[in-house]
Amino acid sequence: MRLKQLLPILTALLVCVSTAIAASSQTQLSAQEQKVIDYLVKDWGKDYSVTSVDIAMDAVKVAQSDETRFRIGSYIKAHPELHEVIRRWGWVTLVLTPDEKLIARALVNAQRDSKPSPSVPELAKAVAVSEADIMRGLAMLERYEILEKDRQSGGVGYKVLQRYLKWEPRLDFVFHNVSVEGGRKFSVN
Amino acid sequence: MLLVSSKLANEKVIVDDSSPESTKRIRVVFDRGKLASQEPDSTVFFLGGG
């Protein structure tokens, strides 16, 4: 094969390697973030647990922030080898908060029914949170590549990616959060 | 529910959930294995099992 023919292949290979290196460097965790992962890996599977990142952050007293949650969530997304629970139920249900799951479901339901996406005020009413929380939730769902901007969708201007329109047998946007009075909090499948 | 009636049967347990078909939140409270309260009132709760 001539060099001219090899060039596009080599360029594509280089792009792939660069992307992999970039993705890997993005998921380097701090000690605090690693503590959350360690907690989850120990918790998952116990009593049907599919505990999510936000609950684990509270359990190990790591301050809640979207950025920290996204970093930990991205790590879980990139490392299904960490635990069978990730492989069995999917990373989505483990990394999103209940609010984000409900926002996603409102958009999924509209899209499945071929209706325009709801507006921000409509979402805020449906999910019973503030409009600011809706904007934060939409941003998080976009960062995880569950939603993508689409002006034709109407409303909030996002569409749900095909993979997430039908999430079974994964759990994706389902939550069952259990709080034992004075004790453990966890999510179950 | 299995947990509430077995391992957590002596505990007060709150389950935060949601309607599968909409975005409505559901909260059910169990006290020592028995249903204590539910929100919203329209929540349908099935008791069963073998």
C-alpha cells in the first residue's frame, strides 16, 4: 500500500489515540472522588443495591456539586469493569439524580408520543423543581450525551438520543431510593 | 418490598419512587414492615407475594 493510501488511515488512528488519551486524562479522580467510587463498589449488589453517586457522596461526606458528580459519573461510565451492577443495569441509573431522571423521562415520553418537547416552565411543573434546576439537569444530560440540542424538537430545544428512548432492560431513568430511619440510604433495582 | 418485610422489618423505612408512566413523585413510608403512609393519596399499593 502506498503512503498516500495509508495517510487517511494513519490520521484516523492518530485521532483515535488522541481521543482515548484525552478521555483517560479527564477521568483521573481526586482522593475524595475515589472515596465515592470505593463506597459504591462496596455497596452495589448488597440488598439489591444500585446506589447512585449523589447518595454515595452524602454517605462519605463529599460536598455535592454537579462538576464532582459528573467527574465521578464519567469515571463509572468509562469503567464498566468496576462492578457487575454497572454492566447489568447500565451506568445511567447510577450517575443521575432523581430530578435528572424525571427530566429525561418527560422528554422521552414527549418524543415517544411524537409531541414537541416540553418548555422549561412545563418541565419545572412536571418534575416539581425550579426552572434553574431544570437548566442544570438539561446541561448534565447533554454532557452525558443522553440529550442533544435540536431546535426542531420545540420546547427546551433538546432531543433524546435514540439509545435512551427505550431503556429496558437497563434501569436508566428509574429510581427507587430507600432511607432507613437513622441509617443507610441506598437505591434498589 | 422484600427488604421491608424481611431484613428491614423492624425499621422505619422511606421509599422515594416515581410513577413509571409520568414524572410524578411517590413517597411511601413503612413502619416495622407495615405501610404507614403514602403520597400522593392516589398511590395504588399492591400487597402480595408467595
